[in-house]
Amino acid sequence: ELCFYSKGTTDIEFLFPFGWGELWGIADRTDYDLTQHQTVSGEDMSYFDDEAKEKYIPYVIEPSLGADRVTLAFLCSAYDEEELEGGDVRTVLHFHPALAPVKIGILPLSKKLNEGAEKVYAELSKYYNCEFDDRGNIGKRYRRQDEIGTPFCITYDFDSEEDNAVTVRDRDTMQQERVKIEDLKAYFEDKFRF
């Protein structure tokens, strides 16, 4: 249903888990707004087009976008519950790595390894929003990072002190690879590009 001042409206909608909802409304308000302003203010709101040699009052196209609705769509698109073997459910926010609020979780395998892991955290925190987590077993820490959408977790393990490398786990594939600590910044620069 059109408003009295609108010649046409278009909505961009999103299919939420609870049904379709408007993200963005776009209304062709014609020259209504500027005509009203001209009438009340006495100012000429018309535009002269030199090429067409024509004078007219411009039309207004009004986009109406709610940040809350777009944020909800973003979260709904990223949210997933994966059923694992044994009936467990893994809750994951599949944010694009460039958009994830927390980029990297730094997880020492044991509290005895905190000192080395904290050095990795201190270095990477200069460039990325990182979270240090040494509470609970490593599986639960991975799950916590999955739930907040952290795309990569670094496990600093007992071999890290010997080989100067860590295990990097990808949130979406759960694949793990060994990466030299000195190469981490360059490794992640590539991962966080669009």
C-alpha cells in the first residue's frame, strides 16, 4: 500500500528463520518533499538542466534501511548448528574472516605453556583482534571460539617450544595445519582479505 506522497515503493526482503522480513524500503516520493518545502519557505527548489533547457523540481528517492534488521540478517546467515557424530551439536557463527569481531583465538594446550602462547598473542594482537583462552580443555575452547565466530584458532602445544610452530585450526573446515610462529602475520594477512 502506497503512502499519499509516494509514486512507488520497493522492498528488499530477507528470509529469516521466522519468515520473510523487510530489510530495506525504497520509496519514490516524487517532487512532494521539495514542493512542500518550496511552498512553506518561499524558496525556489527547482533545478535548471542546461542540456535539456528545462526547469523542474527534482524527485526524491528515499531509501529506508534499519541497521538492526541488517545485523539480524547477518547473524541469521552466519548461524549454524552442525550435528556431529554421537549426537553432539556444534554451534558455529560462519562470519567471513574479514568481518569476524574476533579474528584469532590463542589457545595454549596446557597452562604450563601460557608464557609462550602469550608471546604469540602479544605479537598478533598488534594486527588483529585476538582472544587468549586457557580455561578448560582444548575441545571446549574450540567450541567457545566457534560459537562467537572466530575463524582461526592457534594451539600452542608442547612441540611449539621445540619447532617454533603452532597448529592453526580453521573454524569452517576444522582442518589443522602447522605454521611457523614467524610466518603467522603473513599467513593471516592472506586469510583476512575479501
